Amino acid sequence: MTKSAVIADDDETIRSILQYKLSNAGFELRVCSDGEECRQVLSDGSVTPDIVILDVMMPRMRGTQVLRAIRRGELAVDTTVPVVLLTSRGQEADVLEGLEAGASEYLTKPFSPSELLVRVNRLIEG
């Protein structure tokens, strides 16, 4: 069974790393360059991701705003889909904000792509 992921990060290098690592692991990917694009992708019903990976600090809409919209059922995805937040903001208050918004995982940049993949697979396999 093919796994699918939606990725949203405004950093092209991070998007490339995530695309490389996840596509090599067999994921079908939908890649977005900001939060608003991600919200639109998750709203139109064209994707049913097994996992969503969001940068916290993005233009037009923060990752935590997209996450809250998912958890409130405002988008056309399962409200319980695992969501990983990626951010350069690693202070305790930032981590707590992400977790309180409903994040399944919270990783600070720089991160290990291999560690991220292990965490993603763990979340999907339950």
C-alpha cells in the first residue's frame, strides 16, 4: 500500500530534502511552499494524506494555523491525521504551542532526515 504525505515548508532546501527522503521511502507527495497553499490543498478533497509535515513559520499562514484548521475539521482531511511540525523555534513555549495545537511530533531544525522518516513511519503505523 502506498503511503502519502503533504509537505509544506517555505524553505526550498528543506522541501528538497523532505521530497528526496520521503519519495525514496515510497511516499506519494504533495509539496506546498507556504501555509495557504497547504490549506487549499487540504481543503479541495483531492488528497487523503497519511501524514502532514508543516513548517511552523511560513508566509501567508503559519503551520500551527493549518494544524488548528485540520484539528477543528475545517479541511477535507481526517481530523486525526498525524501532523509533524518542523521549526527553528525550539524554546519550550514554542514546543508547547505546537503540541497544544495538536501536533503529533515537533522537530526543531536542523533535524536528521533519517530520524524524521522513522518518526513519520511510527506515526503512520500507529
